[in-house]
Amino acid sequence: MTKALMITGTSSSAGKSTVVTALGRLALRQGIRVAPFKAQNMALNAAVTRSGHEIGRAQYTQAVACGLDATVSMNPILLKPTSVMESQVVVRGRPWRSLSASEYYATKNELFDLVVESFRELASSCDLVLLEGAGSPAEINLLDSDIVNLRLADRLGIGSILVGDIELGGVFAQIFGTYGILPERYRGRLEGFIINKFRGDPTLLLSGIDELVRRCETTYFGTIPYASITLPEEDSMALRREGFQYRLGAGSKLRIGVIALPRIANFTDFDPLFGEGDLDVSYVDSSDQLEGLDLCIVPGSKSTVSDLSWMRSRALDRAIRRMLGGGGFVLGICGGYQILGESIRDGVESDVDEVEGLDLLPIRTVFGRTKVTRRLSGSSTINNEDVAGYHIHHGVSHRTGGRPWLLLRADPATELENQELDATAFVETTAVIEDGAIDSTEHVFGVSLHGIFDADRHRAAFLTKIAHARSKEFTSQLQFSLSQERSIDELADLLDSTLDCEAIFARAVKVAIQW
């Protein structure tokens, strides 16, 4: 008798992902078999399941909170923006089409049954499914083609709890407006509301809350105080809201700058760096900000050729060469790795056939139509420390010289699913995969593997090597996996102490769907 409950929000970043993550951990503590589900996610931060399917990073984190290994059923549709007007549509973990917004909305109804089927598949193996909505459920111009918010809740016969972000201002208007503008059928699916990110004395809200409960004839489940609890961000919009602030300081700490590419992807790669207390890390987007860096990182990108052109337009390529001339280090990850190479032949992400890279690493990249998505593990050739992570890329990079950085093997479960891939994906179930490249000076590194800094011993060894070369000290202070678990537990404790979680779970109902 699987039950389900949906968490929607008055806007993007209202706190839906946070609430689902925390409720998932609380349910797990009670011995409930719980799983997360988001029908459609728009994000450039992605992860790879054990079976080699691509899903949103938020659902991957929620699966961890629920004590599960992530599966593609948890996020059947992932939209990855490639430009202002177009996105790659990933369906059930594989690229489906590249569509404009209007083209996508014209196809959404044909995906609705697939969404329901994915939910049914997930629900068959658990006691409770916590669904997450997207954006706002009150976009009345989109209701007819909604496949992720209240139309889905109505199809499944379940209710939703609405999260309002008080930090944006006007939270009472947000909640009241959502109730007021929705058609009665969907408004009836709203079980009540939560106020999120409040700073101050929550009793000051009581008169407004009472009025809102009366006017909307609904239930108030509590207020979540603002808290600096770090979880992996869903997408780069979180960074854009901060304006990619330049926060690098002076002193003896190792200074690291991550280039804030316009289409930066998988920037959760750098969460372990920001968690290290003995590092000075910031996002940078101008050539003068590279001055004095010890390590410059070119991150992943969903539009590699376009972001390479952007770097050149801002003279970041010349700034990187100056930094190397002063003894600094450069690292490229995935798209950034390709940018550091000799050439890129695209024709998949862009209309450009071939462009010159920065020529800092002896590699050439050719984009294939088939996207490579797989988990891998292995070791580093420079310190023999273990690493693990995942590949998500169309571009396959081949070394023309130098030596590899990592020696990896793919997860057998991933390779079993990936037999459909073409030869450009170099799928090998038993062979060692040479990943990445190191230049002859050992000051330029590149790799396709996401999660390169997650392994504590490897991260510490790599950064210590750079620190010593720069006559600085570095001591790792972070156990990354443990810190993530602690953050999830802290978040769960926070919601347990501030919300009526018993009443929230009581609103979950048996799914009204034919099995």
C-alpha cells in the first residue's frame, strides 16, 4: 500500500528539494521504505546512477537521504539548457531530443504517461514516495501541459504541501496568490503550507498565518528558520543569485579560482573544495581575478565551444598562460578538460565543426551523438590514491602525447546497460580506461571524471602537491562523505524541531492508480 505526498513551492528555490531531502531522512529513521521522485527537473548539475543513467543531482542527493542507491525512475525527465532558447531533453536517463521551449511544451503530454509509469515503477518497491514539484504550480498558462506539479498530483490522487520562501519578501502574497489563482480542482490538492528561510522571531508571523489559514481554509505546518546547512545545489541559478562574488583573500592559504562559465555544469565537483577550511576558493569571471591564483579550474560545460569562445572574449586564455608562467597550476574537468586541449570537433552541442583549444594539454576531442554516462573507479597515476566518480559527456578526448592522470574501470552494472553505445564511447567491461592527461611540466591537468575531489585522500594528496610547489602549506580538514551525511541529518533535525512532521506524513495517502 504505497503512499505518496507532493512538495510544491511558490517559486523556484523556495525550498522544495530541501524539504523532500529532510523528510526522506526522517522517514528513513522511522524504518519507512521511502524514495524521492521528481518527474521533470531542469538542471545542469547531474549525476549517474549505477545503471549508467543520467538524473538530476538533487534527486541523487535525496536518494542518499532516503538510504537508497539512485535510480532513473526517480527523475525520468531532465532538461539541460544548452542556450537561452533550447535544452537537451534527457528521457529515462538518455538524451532524447534538443528542443526549444515551445517545442518541448508541444511534446509534454506525450511524456505524461511515461512519467506516471516511472512513478509506478518506483512506488512498487517502497512504502512512501515523496514527490517534488518544479518552479511554481500556479503557472496557469502551463497547467494544461503540467507533468510535474498539481496535474500529476491530481492524476495520482494525492495531496501537496506548499513551501513559501520568506527571504524573497511577500510570502503571504505568494501563498495566497497560489491558492487564489489555481482552478478549484488543483487548489483542492493543496493540503497546507510551510514558510521557509525565516530570520528572527517566528511569533511575529502568527497574526498573518492565522489570517492566511482562515482565508485559504488550509493548514499551517510550521516555519523553517534560515540555516547555513550545505547540500549540493540543483543548478547554477544558485550561483547566479550570488553574482559569482569574488571572495579570494590574501595570505598563506592555497588560492583556487573556478572559472564561472556561462553554461557551467556539474559545479558540485567543487563542494569538497569549499568545505576545506585551509583553502581560499572562489568563482572568477575576469582575467584580473586570476592574478595570484595557485590553481585555476576550468569546470564542466553544457556548451563547450561557446564557453571556450567566451573565455577568449574575456582574455581568460591569456590570463591562464600568465598564471602558468608564474608557476601556477591549471585543471580542466570534462568540458574544461576539452577546452584545455589542442582541438575540439563538435557538431553536437554547437554548429561549429572544429575549433582550436587552448593547446595546454596533448588531447584532441571529438563529439559523438551518443552520450557517455557511467560510474567508474580507480586510482591516480601521480599519487596512487583511489578515486571514484562518473562520466557525463558527448566529447571523447584522445591523448596525442603525455600521460594519463587516472586509471579507471567502469562499474559492471553500468556497462551492462550501456551495450547500446557506439564505438566512440569506448565501452569496455574489463579493460582499464586511461582518463585525463598531464602535461610535461605537471602544472596542467585534465580529466573527464566528475567527483574527482570527493575522495579525501586523493584530494589531500593533489592539493598538498600544489601547495608544496607554491611554498605554501595545506592540511585537509574534511571527511567529505561524512560531512554530507551530517548536513542531511542536521537538516532533518531542524525540520523535526520546527515543523509538525507527524501531521505532514499523515497527509500522505495511498496512491490512486491502477497497478
